[in-house]
Amino acid sequence: HSYLRAPVSKEASYSVSELSEGLSLTKQSLNEHTSKLYSVKTGMGQNFDTAFNQSLKECNIQTLCFSVAPSAKVQPLLITCKPNDNEASVIDIAIEAGSESESSFIVLCEGSASGESSLGCRVRVFAKEYACVHVSFVNLLSKNVLHYTSFGSLCEQEATAELTQIQLGSSQSLCGQLHVLSGYKASCKTRTAWFVSDTQSVDVNYVAHHIAKETQSHANFSGVVSDSASKTWRGTITFERGCVDASGEENEDVLLLSPSVVNKSMPVILCDEEAVEGHHGSSIGKLSPETLLYLNSRGIDEKTARSLLIKSKVQAVSRYIPDHVVQQKIQEFLNEVC
């Protein structure tokens, strides 16, 4: 609850693209939730979920409930969210993917708002046997808007939850994700990119929770921190007793463009099972004078070199978003900020 700048006051403004065959949408209040989906926890913690649910009840905000039919192969769905002036706005999304289905959801947060405004988004995914769900978060909000996203997935046997995240806007971005791999050979994949400058801050919390045998988690985080901006990253891989032959990997690649930045990285691997593999890799670099000299000799000045490096980091992740219009919006936003 402390993540919220102010008590939630209303539902965020949003639009949903046309639903393809095999995908349905209903709006439900919390007291109507009956599926296992609604017990899925998210990455900003149990206290956050409790406070968020209470806010939904108090403001009479319904959950957007998407259901993917078994064996359906649905087209990517775009959900566009915008903040409201002087409001603490939220949107709650729940996705239940039927067995052997394939689906993709894109949550685009964009726009500006006056006054003390915030935009929060919670997404919960329940992937049944052999289902594959890909969720993309894109933050292109103006810098006067606080933004937070909390994602949670629960994967049954050989199901996959995939998350792609781009964090570019907002004065302060808070991002949590929790993947629970409860089924045999369930897996999760995460890729995140960020660019923060001026006095922006981004706080990322990642947890992969291995419960069943032969589960797999793969996570890559990359970004650029400039000026007096700050970045905090926490990555946790947990192996429960009994998850024999499970494997988890998390990697971070950060470029620091100023001596005034604040960069914190806290990788953790918790293991209660011997027959598992856990890996963490980290690369923290700077733009060296030698590199700048080389680029200058090729006709590339320092400002252009920085811009190229920032864009390459972000585009390496944004190319996985299955929507060319959204990719173009990311490119245009980058052109404005770097």
C-alpha cells in the first residue's frame, strides 16, 4: 500500500482492441471471482495485493477478465491505458489461458496528466496445461505521472508465461513480477529494458518460484541509467524441496552514463533442493573515453553515441512486442528523450 502516492480514486481510462476468435472478455467485481486465477499472487507482494483489492472494492472498480479457449491461437490484444488528471487511477486485468492455447496481450500506458497523478496496473495470469501466454508492458507516460505494475503468473504442467517489459516514462516506476511454476516442466521467460534520466527512478522486483520438477525460468534485464537517475533491481530464484532438475537463470546488463547515478542490484538464489541449477550473471559498464574516442574517429559525437547505445538496449527487447504500431511509438518516445 505504501507504493501508492494517494488512495486509489477511480478506474483508469482504457481501450481494448478487437477480440479475435477464441478470446472472450467479461467484467467482474471481486465478490464474483470464483476461478483459481483470482488467487494468483503478484510481484509487489501480499500486502500490496490486499490493499489493491480493498481499493477495488471501495471504488467499485471491476476486473477485466479475459478467457482464452482451449487450443485457441488468438491474435495479439492491445489494452491502452491513460492516467486521469489529479487522480490515482488503476486497472485490474486477469487472464485465464485454456489448455494448449496461445495468446498475447499488450498493455500500453501512455499520455500525461496534470497534478499529482498515478497509474497502476495489476495483471494476473493462470496458464493451464501446455498453454503459452505472452504479456507485454510498455510505459510511455509523461514524467509527472507515477507508475506501478504488479504481475503474477501461475503455470500448470508444461505451460509457459512470458513477460516483455519496457520502462521509459514516469517520474517513478515500480515494477513487480512473480512467477509460480507449479506444474511439471512449467516455464517462465522475462525480458525487461529501461532508460531513466534526470531524476527518474525505476524499481524492479523479480521472483521465480520453482515448485514442480524440471521447471525452468529465464530472465534478462537490461537498461541505461543517466544524469541523477536511480535504478534498483532485485532478482530472486527460489527452489522448493521436490523441484528436482529445475533450472533458473537471471542476467542483468546495465550501462551507467553519469557518475551521479544510483545503481543497486540485489540477486538472490534460495535453494531447498539439491538437484537443481541456478545461475546469475551481471554486467555493469560505463561509456569509456577510449570508446568515445573511437566513435569520434568514425564521425559519431558523444551525444549521438549515447543515443545509439540507449536505443540499442531498448530495441533489443521491444522487438519481441508483437505490434508494429507499439514498436513505432517506443521509437518515437526514444527520439524525444535521448
